[in-house]
Amino acid sequence: GQAVKEYLRLAGEFLEMGAKDFLFETLADVQDVLPAVRLIKERVPESTVAISFAVSQDGYTGLGLSYRRLIPLAAEGGADLVGLNCVCGPVHMLQLLKKLNPAQCPYPLLAMPNAGYPALENGRLEYRDNPEYFAGKLAEIAAIGVNALGGCCGTTPEHLREAVLRIGIGPAGFAVPAVPEAPADDRDTASERAGDAA
């Protein structure tokens, strides 16, 4: 179909530019992206390909497909990392990932939860969960054996900085940079940008 052609076209263009690492995220199904994964692996065998699915709290994508079936299909299809991103906050993503038993999983898992769940305030969507809360839950996700971590909607540099501090990750000599303070009159916050995009 058209989606397969578009993924192949985009993968080809990025390969031409020298890309070696690819993230296909917020997917509802895996079938359309697998031909692009095969193309990437054929042209650059040492590439890293991550595939991530967006599922609701019950573990199903918008197309009604279970993450418990999609994740193995993605791994079998050539993805180096497989997992979840978006839609769920960190608590619900933790619950879903526990069901995969990450410590016994035969392939590396990734998790990129939202900062939490947005609330409508003054006509804008805003994420209210704080960076310390997010970092604590991401540390719990790491503790069950998930291999790669990040954040999706509502996460800011402060969320990720707190997570790095809490989990203690990073290469030798890695220093966690300070997050600069935004001017008090700067109204272009991450939560407002999220509201603008909604």
C-alpha cells in the first residue's frame, strides 16, 4: 500500500544521507514498516532500528491490535529494540511492560511514556505531572529490565535530566547538564506547545 511505499522512500532517503539509526514510533501496526526495516538492514547491517507502538491503558493500539503480539512481530521482523511510546503515562506503561517480563524477554525493550496525562486548562492541554514523579516511574521501568528509556508527550529536558539523575545512566564521564531557567515572561512552555498541537 501507500504507507509501505512512503516508509521505503523515507528510509531510502535517510540511508542516502548516511543515517544508521532509525526510530519508527507511535505505530498502531507493524506490517507497513517491516519492508523499510528489511531495506535498512540490507543496506546497513550494523544499523540500529527501533520500533515503538502507541497503545492505550488496556494494551491495544487504535487499530485494536495487542502490544503483546506486535512487539514480537517487530523483533522477528528485524527491529533491534521494540517497545512502547506515547498515549500512556509512566504508571500504565510500567504495568503493560511488566506483563512482558522484561528480564526474561529475548529482545531488548524500550519505553518512552508520556509525562502523565494532559488536563484541559484555559482551552489548552497541559501535563501536570512533575519531573520527579516521571523520573521515579522511569526508574521503576528500568528496574524491571527495560533496556532503553525516554519520554514522549509532555516530557521536557527537566524530566529527562531528573530521570538520568535518578537512574544513574550515561557513559563514563557523562555530566548531567543543568536545565536553563526560562524567563518569567516566556509563555512558550512545553505544555503550551502541547496544547497548541492538540
